[in-house]
Amino acid sequence: MEVTGKIIVALPEMSGTSKAGNAWKKREYVLETQETYPRKIHFDFFGERADQFPLNVGDVIKLSFDIESREYNGRWFTSIRGWKSEPASAAGTAAAPVAAGQAFPEPPVSAPAYSASAAPAYPGANESAPNDDLPF
């Protein structure tokens, strides 16, 4: 999957050692999409990709990622794991904030036509209440 957006938060690198004795590291970021209604997406780069794709706040990128879920103590956790990042201008998709691989594309937003002769939203909407003290 792919998404284009601007890095708004770059969290500090985390590292440690697994139970098997292997060293690991991870860098986490928050990306904000450039849509009519922007979304914030928390993602990370794990292992060698943490150094391979250093990002800074303000970078506009095209992120390639996988979504994975895992169970721990009866609860499920979902993470977005980045596997590739490139500048949005180099990707040539700055005008397309979400790639065609999106599972549920957003429908176009259109306002319904207003008609003065349209029926009221609920019965009695056109009737005025003489003792209504609401300010609106």
C-alpha cells in the first residue's frame, strides 16, 4: 500500500535486544495526508530500514507500507510498518494523495441541491414554536 503526505512528528529512535539476543531498532513517525480531510498516520521503520530512510519533520514523502496485526494477552494490536520512502516530487504523485491500491477510495464530496420547496427534515419543522426560548 502507498500514501503520500507530510511528516509532522519524528519520534526518537528506540533500540534494544530481543529474547534471542538479536539487536533491534525502530524509528517512528507521524505522517499527515494532503487530502480535503487530512488523516494522521503513525508508522515506523524497523531494523536496517530505520537508518536507510531517515526522515525529518516537514518532508513530503510517498510511503510504501504494510499493515500487520498481532495478538498479545487476548488483545489485538495493529501497526503500520514502512518498507520504502521516497520524496513525493520524485514519485510523481504529489497530486494523488492516496495510491490506486487503496482498499476503499473516498467518494467524491458533493452537496445536495437545495430547494425551497423541499419537504422539511421532520414533521413540524416549518412551524414556529411561540414559547421557544432557544437562541438558535
